[in-house]
Amino acid sequence: MGHVFVRVRFRGRDVIEFEKVLVDTGVSFTVMPLEIAEKYFIETPFTVDLRLGDGKVVKAKVFVAEGEVEGRRGPLRILAFESAIPVIGVDTLETLGLKVDPVSGRIEKSEYYMLYV
């Protein structure tokens, strides 16, 4: 399938747009560099221990912002720490009703399963 990238716009304290952010279906949450999060997103009082792909654990601050991918907008949780590489995780995809088609390697719209509870 290769790598999947999306264009994403965030609205929080200010608006920021990325032309190309990696989508990783093996990652739970969207991750951003702390310096970007503090400038553009809304900080919460929460921090979490975040295990990285190499097994290292870092303290990450939790932020919120509105995110937009493929014309879908919604409230997102974003984890941030110093020197993080921007990645879109599954929580963001599911919140926005999106999924990755493993055959084409493209983002597709899906149903909002959790909204029907």
C-alpha cells in the first residue's frame, strides 16, 4: 500500500494547515510538535505517557482543536511533545468518519459508527 498522506487544517487558538501529513493506522492519536500545539491548539490540563514506536515513553500534553480532512470537520484530541513528527492517528480518522482503503492507499469517507449510540 505504501504511505498515505493527507492535507489537514486545524482551528484552535489560530488556524494552521499542513499540505502533507502522514496517516498511520497503527497510531491511536494524532501527534504534533509541542511548539506548534502551544501556538495553534487549545491546551487541556491533561498529560499522558505515550509509548513511541521504538518503545520509548514520553510525556505528552493533550490539546484539542477542530480538524478538517477531506472536507470532514470535527473536534480532535491531539498529543504533543518536543520534536514530535506530525502524524494523523486512528482516533482522528474515526472522529471524522474516514478510513484508509488498503488497496488504493487513499482516504475514504465511512460511516460515523459511534454517533448512533
